Amino acid sequence: MSLVFRCVVVLVLGMGTWALGFWQRERFEAAQPVTTVRAVWPTPAGVGSGSWELEARGSIPMPLNTLAAHASNLVAMPSDSPAAMMAFWFAGDRESAPNVQIAASQWDRGSQQWAPARFVVNRHVMGQKLGYGLRRLGNPVGWLDGEGRMHLFVVATGWGGWAASRVLQLRQSSSSNALPDLEFEPLRVLPLSWLWNISHLVRNAPLSLADGGMVLPVHFELGLKHASALHFDAKGTYLGRVRISAQRDRLQPTLAMQSPTQWWAFMRVQRENGKIAASRTEDAGRHWEDQPDLALDNPDAAVAGLGLAPNRMVMVFNPSNQGRAALDLGESANGQNWSVVTAVENGAESEEFSYPAMAWSDGKLWVSYTADRKWIQWRRFIPSAAGVRGTP
């Protein structure tokens, strides 16, 4: 037996032993049954029918001396907060660069502008707190728990590319979630696989539940790709997960509610036909069933969905199977048939607008997205009394 072979065997056995031990420590949480909890609308008053008007637009400030930005996420803040919206994204010299950190900014209700951005998560600091090194940071997803604490789910790798990533659950450690004060501490690495616990990624916003908990969409990246929904209680305790789709080519799911118990998942698909995949649950996430692909074109790119009122869902997506130069806002009453109601971006062929995010705050629809992998753009739409173009 060669020395190299023996070293490989020892390495594999060691990693397997560590993974099994980790899984044994966490399996009691992952094995908890998922109970049926109804989802809640982003606004108690609901959103009536009508079209959308662009009210404001711009770029979110970047941290100083930052060359690249990607994968923004929006979190609507409570009505009594000085900030209406929080934005998170990763930024650095380029995607996967050693200096990539998680950046954040807040939209101030008083000044009606974005605050100067600052970094809120550093891989070296988090690695020290976790007890092992982190090589890369990626997609962030924020969530406010039932006590008003900000949680941040972040894709991170210790070795390899994104296929070897894990999902870190961080929780606000500062007394305030105001941007100048905001700090995080690691709560856990989500226990999503018994073997090495790698290759799961977050991308899109969670769906809020009536008990203060939430459902977080994730996907598995390595080889065969599949989407899942992770359930959490109001304190951010992980309760378990449910597979969203039986298919093995679907990733980056986004959740949109059609009713408190009927939800849709729309997914990016890595195949030639350039469409958006769909799955649906009618029992508040206990069981999911694959649906026919949507008729909307999509170039194997991320989408963002949001349910606003009974039978009123919106989605932002790239409306082509060839490139990411355009972004559209679509609307649907039933989840299967969609109408484009307005263009978010319509750029030149060489431009890229991608990875949209959405949130509802102060009676307005907020959209953010990556522009040419260099900065984060935002748009704010208000509902109008005019009818929607087409039939949703």
C-alpha cells in the first residue's frame, strides 16, 4: 500500500468520523417533525389589484475601495424602526476573492436614502469564533426573529468551491440592529447532511409564518441539484426540512404564497430549454408536488418571488434564454400563468442584471439586483389604480 493511498484513506476516515460525530450531535433537531403553520402576508392590509409605477431608483452605496458586489438580499424592518429596509450582499475584489465580506446598508425613513455601507461579517473573525478557517463567503440571507433579532444565513466554504459550501447561521450579538451597531456571532452550521455537511446554499428570502417562525429555501449543489425548505421556530431554532422537488436539476428556490397554506416555489433550472421550474404545496409546506415549467423564458438564472395578497404573486426574472441583459417584473393570480407588468432593466447585450431580491415595506415593493457584478441597484414600485397589462 503506497504512502499516498494510506494518507487518502486516513483523511477520508477522519473526515467521515468527524462528520458522523457532528451529525449525531445535531440529528435530534434535524429529525423533528415539520408541523403545519400558516404563512402570513408581508402587510396585514393586503395589496389590492392594479399595476405598478416606478417611484424611485438608484444604487446602494458600496463600502470604500470595493470593486465587486453580488447576491443582494432585502429585509423589511419593523414599522417603528428608523430604517425601512436592510440590504445585505457580498463584496470584495471579485466573487470568491479572499477579501470578500458581507456588506450591509439601511434605508433611513427620515433622510429617505441609503446609509453608507459597512461590512458586518468577516471570514477571519467568524472562522476564529467557529474554531476553523473559512476560505470564502457567499450569498447572505437575513431574517428578523420573533424577538426582533437579526439572523444572517451565509454561504461559506472551508475548502473547495461553492459545491463544498456550508450554511452558517449567524445571530445579532449587538443590542441594536441599527447599521452602525450591528454585529453578529455564529449560532451554528446548519446540519443539512450527515456526510461532511457540505454543498448546501441559500439564496432567497424566507417565508414568514404565523407563529413567528419561517421557512428558508435552500438547494444542494454538488452533482445532482435539488431544492429543500428548512423550517425554523420564532427563536431561529432549526426544526427540520422538506424536499421541495423530486427533480434533480433545480436550484435557488424562491417561495411565494398564494394563500396562507398554498405556496409556490419557483426555481432556476440547469438545462437547455431555458424555463423556470415550479413546485407547489397545499398544506403549508408539509408536502410539495412538482408542477409544469412556467412559460416564461429564463437563461439558467436566479429569480425572486413574493406573495402580496390572496391570488396575487409577483416575480422578478431574466426574460430570455440567452443572457441577463434584461429584468422583468411579472404578476400571477394562480402561480402557473404569468404576465409581464413592467421592465425593471432593459440593457445592452453586453450588460448583466442578475440575482434579484424583493421585499415589501411601507406600502411599496422594493427590488434589488446585481449590476455587472460591480454594484447593487435598487428600484421601488408603488401600486396604482390602473389595470395590469395582460391576464395573470
